[in-house]
Amino acid sequence: MFKKSPLGMAIAAVIAAPLCAQAEIDVSVELKNETAFFTSSGQTTNQARTMLDDKEHDAGDVMKFENSARIFINGDLGESSSWHAELRPVVDTRGVNADYKYNRPYTQNDLLRELYADTRLGGWNLRLGKQQVVWGTADGIKLLDIINPTDFRELNQNSMEDARIPVWMVNAEKNFEGGSNLQLIVSQAEENKIPGLNSNGDSGHPFIMKGVDTISGSVNGFYDVAPALSGVAATFNGAAMGGAFTGGGNFAPGLTVFGGLTVDGFASGFWDASSNPGQIAPTDPTDPNAAPGYILLNAFAQNGFTGTGLPPGVQDPNGNYNVTNLMNISGKNPSDVSWKPSNAKSAFEYMPNATFATFNSFTGFNFNNPTGLGGIETEWDRDYSNDPNIGGRFRNSLDNGLNFSLNYFYHYSANPTIDLSWRGNGGEKLTVQRAPTVNPAPGVYVPDASQSLTRDQARANWDQGSPTTILLHDKAGNYYGAIDPTTMDGTPGAGAPTLRFTETSHRVHSLGASFDYALDAGDLPIVLRGEFLYDKDERQPVIDKYLLSIGDLSSALKMEKADYFKYVLGADVTVFTNLLISGQFIQFRNLDFVDRSDTCMTQGANNVDCSTYTADFATLHMDNGMNKGYKNKEFYSLFLSKPFGDNQLGRVNNIIIYEEGGGYWDRLDAEYSLSDQLIVTGELNFYWGEEDTTFGQFEKSSNVQVGVKYIIE
């Protein structure tokens, strides 16, 4: 039920002892069904399983069919203490996998949702156990509400109470004379749950963000793209070793001639692929047998090498068959491919300046057992600390009616980071070396392993026409790859490395404040409110497109430190007796925003973006140029709420949020009590606007939900 953290185990032991002797308890049950339907036809992010997959859902298809119960159990512990538990068994037959169909710890569908005891000690009110603590109350967005993590399985659709993930904590409050209040928190650290942010990618889930798809998506995610690139590199290595690019020469010339050629140098050139099957040679564009390099690159990427240039007995391991986004294709025919590194949409287009010697570093080839060409593997690792979060809040009211709070929380960020690293055969971290490509003899191109270039040195060398090769080696000086890149003479390298995706978290200092103030404007009661949050040492995704262009994957996609200042200013007014209108202005300011513009020329004379910038984690994707973020991003919201029906037994709410960049979300929900036990609900969630915004990307996930709740006392 809970993680084996010292805090959770200690609190559970304290609660369990008196509960064992507890006899009288009160139990109530809420049974609920919630069914959701897509309101429009289309394909959601991550729904496709191949580049040519046009699978989509239709309007009216069932998105969710969730049946759940909430079992509330309450009891007394002596005369001055009590305890509470909430269980939530759930089954959603439309969940994409077991994590979304059934109960899963530390998600919205946690079976043991709450378990705590309330007592008093030395003038302090103590709540010990698994619980929720709410610091912020902004509409539709979390700012100061940072004590508990959030389950984003349905983005922001669920109520904050439902989406909030209870954790084990010590929650102590003390009231002072004059009305002030001090709250101290020691809580279990737990991360937000974000669909798709795991090794299986949760394919088919309707609320996977583009940024997450770039990491783990089966088509566009680098977790699957990297091995596919390695497979293609193995194809080229095998072909070169067999003399395919030298008219049938031996191993060494096959690789050394090829070592200094970049992806764009090959893709932008012309090659003779038909006059001598298996022998790919440069040719003149007017030659009737000439084929554009990108056509051949796509053929090798999707089908492997079909000629006779592979060494005897070697089986080509590459058979991508349009599964991962390596080339920008529109159909299965060889001509249904485009090559525009200046407007990249596919993995190879993002790496036009990577040499084929770099791709050698990603492959493994065993000369003693040449039955396959091997390639890198990817692995997912979780590295979280069991150290607790600590913080406190002070609240008070002034004589003029101003209520305010001061907040501090020293915690692990609830947003996990993904760090990339290359690992050797024993799991050790490999050194990434940027080596210049040198020409020791006519027609020979070899990485100079004696030199290690900084990012800026490599960039300057490129302007002088010298490609940079990415080498990977361990502390003992063993170089990974199909062959030893220091010689390029056919001597085997250390084999294929592993690209590790490490999911982790980091400490953040969060300083916050809030206020609210009630006043009357004539006959209209108005409440002005605000929340402010300064986060120190958070993380931001930084993309270095030059390093990406040369194939330095682990350095090109990094999470770097950044401080943020975020705030919400709102006003609530009640009109027509009971219509609540609430408006908000929200701004997120990145105080360490990265934005360095740069343009590179490729071997094929294409201008490509080599900038370094802060990306938008929610939407960065191969189909939008790895979308840049905002230094200061603004949101505007409007919330309406009104009771209706006989005896005001129903309530209807509507919130609409606009985000800078052109994304919109509108949620209209209603609830009506048919009796004390039976309640019906309805909800419409509509997303629209620019597709490369947080909300706009979910246009095809718009849905309508209906539900019924039955309460048993």
C-alpha cells in the first residue's frame, strides 16, 4: 500500500497500534460510474504505431468506462482523537494498460487513498498518515498547491481533489492568539504521474503530451528511435565492410572513405545503386542509374540493405519497416520521402551533420561471429531519494480584513527529469568525446581520438569544413562501436553501448505567498486574491540543435537548472444573487531562459538551425522543430458557477482557460441530486486552438462524460 520509506513505515506503525483495538467504526460508500466519449474523430498524440499508421478514433467512441467505489471509514481513538481511511477500488475497461485499468499505488487510482489519525499534543493539532494538504486555491491550475503531487492522466479535467495524490506525512498546526496559524509539514516525496513518461510509453492514452511522445513514443520517441538509428548504422557499417561503397575493396577502405561523410553529405548526393548490385558509388546526377541519396537512405532505413555488399554470412539486422520516424515519409513507395533538414520532421533530418563514423559508435559488430551487426539498446532507470520534504505556512489576518499567508517548502520537484547517458558493458558511464575528423591519407577519413573538442571548438571547426565525430569510451580507453574508431582498419571495437534514460528528481526551494481581500463595490461583493511562488533550482529542457545535428544525443537534450517566478491574480464577484464569476491572470516567468540563435551549413549546402534554447516541455516534438518555450508565458481564465433546480439541488460550472500561443480549454460540468443517495453528473471538455500549445494539442481528445453516483450511508 505504501512505499517502504522511513516516514511512511513509522507513521503506519503509529496508526496501526490503536486501530487494532478499535471496535466502533462508521462506514459509508460511494459507488460511481463515469463514461466518456470522444466528441470528434481523429488521431491523438502517440496513437499511431508506425509512421504510416492512420488508425484513429471516431466521434462517439468510448474513451473511458470507469467503475469505482470510495469507501470512507471513520472511528474514534479515545475521547480526543479520531481516525479516517478511504479506499478506492477501481476498474476502467478502456484503460490502455494495467496502470490505467486498475488500482496503482500513488496515482489517482490508489487503492489506499487516505489513512490518517487526528489528535492533539502540546497545543498542536496533529494529523498523521496518508493525506492531502491544500495550500493553493487557484482555479484550474496548481501554483501554491505543491504539498501533494498530481496525477495528470486526464490532464486538468479531474477536480483537484481527485487528481491530487495523497502521501504519508506529519501535518502539525497551531493556532495563536489574534487568529494567526502556523502549519508545519514533513511529507513523503513522490513525483507527478505523467502519461507516457515510462519505458512502455502508454501507447494509445488520449492525454500524452507531445513532449512526452518525444521521449517514449513508439514512433517519435528517442527511446525507440535511438535503437532504430543504430540498426541503420549497422546496415551501413556492414555494407561498407563488404566494400559496397568502394567497388568491392577490403574492409578498411570501405570504412575510411565513408568515415568523414555526414548524413546530409550522403542524402544530398547521388549514388549508383543499380549497375553493380551491392556496390554503391558516387555518380553524376545526369547518370540514368543515379538515385538521390535520401531515397537510398530511406530504403536502407526502412528495409535494410538488399544488395550483395554485406560480408559473407552476415544477416542485416535492420528491418524498421516505417515503424520509427527516421525519415520524413508519406507512403510506402521509394519516392514517398522528402529531405529537408532546414525544416526537420524526422530523426535523420535532425542529425544532418553526424558522420557515419559517429554512427559506428552506436553499433556493435563481432568479426568472430558475423551473424549479426548488433546495435545499441535503451534502458529506463528510476533513481529517486527516500528523503522527506519539509516546509511550513504562516497565516494571519490584518485588522483591515486582508488575509495572507507566507509559505516555504524544501522538496523534491514533483516533475521528474529525464537524464540521458551512455553506458558500457558493465553499466559504467561512458565518456562522450567530440573528435575532429582528419585526413591522414588521400581518400581516408579517421576520427582523431587524441583530441577532445568542446562544444564551441567543434562548432568552429565545422565552419572550417571539418566534421566532428562522436566517440564513446570507458575509463580504460576502450572505444565502443562496430570497429575501433581510432584506426578504422577493421579492428573490433568494444561493441554497442547502452543509452540509459534515467528518471529522477532534484531538490527545489519554493518560497510562496498568498492574499485575499473582500470588499463591496456598491451592491457587489468582490474578493481580490493572489498567489505567488518563487522556485529555486527547478529544471528546464534545453535543446542544443548543433550538438543534435552531429549526433551528440546525451548532450543535446538536457535538463538544466532554472529559477521560476509564477503568480496568479484573481477576482471573484457574485451577481444575480448566486452566480459566481471568477477571473484570473496567470504568468510563469523563467528567470534563466536560454535563447542563443545560430545557423549551420551542411555538407549538402543546406542551412539548418543550430540554436540552443529552452524548449517547451509540453509540446517539443519532431514535427514542430523541437518547439521553443516562452520566457514569460501567460494564461487567462474565467470561471462561472451557479446552483440550479428545485431547492438548489444542482450546480453547473464552467471554466475556460486561454494560454499564450493560442491554446484553449473549456470545461462545462453539472451535478444534480435526484435524491439523498443518487446523483447524476455530466461534463464536456473541449480543447482547440494552435496544435503546438499545451491545450491545443489535445483537440482530438475532446470528450463528453456522463456519470452516476450512489451513496450508501
